[in-house]
Amino acid sequence: MSAITNIDPTHAKPVAEKTATKAPAKIPPRRIDFNFSAENVPRYYVGNDPFLTTFVTALSSVFPEGEFFFVESVRHYRDRVTDPALKADVSGFIGQEALHSLAHKAFNDAATVQGFQVDKLDRDIGVILRAVKRLTPPMFHLAVTACLEHYTAVFTEMLLKRDDVIELFSPEIRNLYLWHSVEENEHKNVAFDVYETVGGGYLLRAGTMIPVTVVFFAVILAFQARLLAKDGQLLNLRQNIKGFSYLFGTKGLLSNLIPQYIDWFKPNFHPSHHDTDALLDKWRNALFGENGVLTSKMMKPKSKKD
Ligand SMILES: [Fe+2]
Ligand SMILES: [Fe+2]
């Protein structure tokens, strides 16, 4: 059984539900009723393209164990956070990441049923992350988490800004990534703030980003190659070169993010320097507002009164 089943997403409730008479939670976990069945999700769900679909599936394969790692890394230091606002943010962060883990696990299970064998990738990333946890100290885990949260913030900000990209996704997968992208930007400061609060310094933060970047792309591209091979698409060179240059070419989708990525190495960097407040307002309204795309799919948290 996956370690993520140990996550308790009900951390969401104290922040999101008990504060009805206070200001709304800044980082409210939202439970969404996704439907990832084969009838609802086409096999090549990004642009009907095997390369782009397997790239996104490789990303999803690392989320359940990866986000569990984030939760554990931050939770380790939870008792050392005394500022009430940051404490509330930590609860929101744990609640959001726990629900992301579960949603991507559900997606990964559905993709495995479709023959993509995401379960094996999920198992392998679990082995890697447990080794990292065993062999390195908790402050390094927190630095890794802060680095990867920078990645997710930069990547998801791009998704929220680029209609031409998010529209490539089939509707239910678009819903998954829009929901995830909003929440990643809502909580992008938290791991960083905890890291600084408990004494994490610049050299470790900047120095950790280098191996994190190398290992992250090595893992994702290796996982993608395994998915393409299993799908009989690995030697479809024309398609794969086209997809690779769409992501990593000189004006590629991810190459364009290098300036924001490099901001991490500024000694005075803080994730809030990438201002996404207006972007978040727009998408929160579009997704969770009165007529939001996901409003009818939001599940009520369990309550003792129900
Ligand atoms: Fe997440
Ligand atoms: Fe996150």
C-alpha cells in the first residue's frame, strides 16, 4: 500500500470550515469529485499527442509520493512554527498537498488501467524518495521541498497564464491541472517561509536547487521514455523530436521559464516576488465562484453535524 494513504486531508477542516465568522482561509483545501474513467479521459489527453501526454503522465506519476514527501518535510518542523499566520498556512499547505496526492493517485490508477503502468513509476519514485529521507537530514528534505515548490509555482503560473497550453488538455484533465495550479500558487510561500523560520540558509537553498534540477529532469524524462516504450511510441522520432522541441527548444514552453527559475538564486528571493494575486483572483472565480467550472464538483468536507 502506498505511503500516501497515511496522509490525513482532513487537516483542511480546521482552516477552511471552522472560520466561517472570521476571514476566509488563505489556503483552503478543496476536495473535488474528479472522474478519470476511460470514457471521460481520452488516451492521449494532451493535444491528442503521445509525447505531450506521456510527459504530463510522467509528471503525475511523481506527484503522489512527491507531495507526500513535501507534507512530511514541512510537518517535521511544524512545532517550531510559532507565528499564528504561518501555522495556519502550514495547515492549509498540508491539506492542499494531501488532496493533490490523492487526486493524482486516482488519475494514475486510471492511467494504469489504460495500460500506462504508472503504478511502477509511482513505486520507483517512492523508493528514491525514501532513500533520500533515510540518507539525508530533515533540513535538506525541507530545502528540496522548497526547491520543488518553486518548480511547481513557476510551472503552474505558466499554465494559468497560457490559454493555448491549458486548452490542449482534455476537459477533466484540464480541471485537474487548473485546480492544482491555483492551489500551488496559493501556497507557494509556505515551504519557503518554514525553511527560513527554522534557520534554513541561502547556501543550502541555492545549492540544493542544482542536484534537484538534474535529478528531477533525469527522473521525468526516464519515466517518460518508459511510458513511450510501453506504448510503442519511443521510436516515433519525428513525433518525439517535435514534442521535445515544443518543451525544450530555444523558444520552448519550459525554456521560456528559465528566467523565473533563475530568480531562485537571488539571495533576497521570495516566492511572493512573482506576483500572482490578480491571476489567482481570476481563476478562483472561474473555477470555484458562483458559476465556476468546478463549483458543482466540490465535495463538502465531512462534518459531525451531517
Ligand atoms: Fe500540489
Ligand atoms: Fe505545492
